[in-house]
Amino acid sequence: MPNTQPDDLLAREITPEDAEAAAQLSEELGYPVSPAEMKQRIEAVARLPDHAIYVACVAGTVFGWIDVGICRHLQSEPRAEIGGLVVSSEVRGRGVGRHLITCAESWARQRGLRGMVVRAQIAREEAHNFYLREGYARTKISAVFTKTLGRPSHPTIPAPMPVELLELIPQPGGDSDAR
């Protein structure tokens, strides 16, 4: 992209053929993944109607990607959430991120969403400054908690509720005092 014009920059939806480039960019973001795993992720996300991933390319070379989806929570109206945005270190500061943000915001507007949200690690000051320049406001600083779950023995059958808890649930047509 060294001698390209802004018109040379193309944003399009990601395809499985972009897996290797997307994996390399993901590693730049701090999330290493194999191209094979990235291809599986791309194929899985492509089936989701409330999610999109765009890549920014020049002459067929991928220089960045953005992952956006509809975030639905009981306490707030639906909004678009940027799950990830990365631009190759070779071309940062040259409008690629802005172009991808514009695509994500357009995608959100087309779905009737009125807000966008993005979360950035506290140590990523460059990212914070980028989002502020793009019109985003810092609205919260929070902690993130994660837990690794083991694989369920059978993914479609929930674990049984302990008998002690079942006894506390009123039964239809039953007298809760008659125990």
C-alpha cells in the first residue's frame, strides 16, 4: 500500500480465502490463531445473520479487518458492537481503520441500530485515541472476568438441577404449604 491512492482501498466481506491474512492480523492484535482455525471461524460467522466481518484490501492484499455484530442485552436497546478491529502495522495511520469503521457503522444503520460500542484493552492507548478521533466517547472503564468451561458430556441436555432446589419450585396445581 505504500504508493496507493485512497480510491485503491476496497472494503468487502471476508471470505474463507482470507483466513491466512486474517490470522496474521489477529496475531498482530495479540490473538494468535492458525489459518485453519481462522477459516473455521470465518465460515461459522458467515452463517450468522446478525454479524459481519469486513476486510480492507489494496490490489487483493488484506491490510485490516473489522468484526461487527448486533449486541442484545435485556438492560439496553440493541446496538452494534465492534468485536475486533485490526490494521496491519505497515499501514496504520493511513485511513484503513477509518474506512473499516465506516463500513461497520453503515452495516449497523442498515439494520436500524442507533448505537455502536467498542471495548479496548486499557493498555491500548493508541486504539483509545483512534476511537475518540472517530467520534466515540469513553463511557465506562470496567473489569472483564473470564472462565474456561469444560466440554459438557452432552451439549443438548442441561445438567440436572439438584433435588434441594427442585423442592423449592412450586408445582402447578400443588399447594406450596403442603409438604
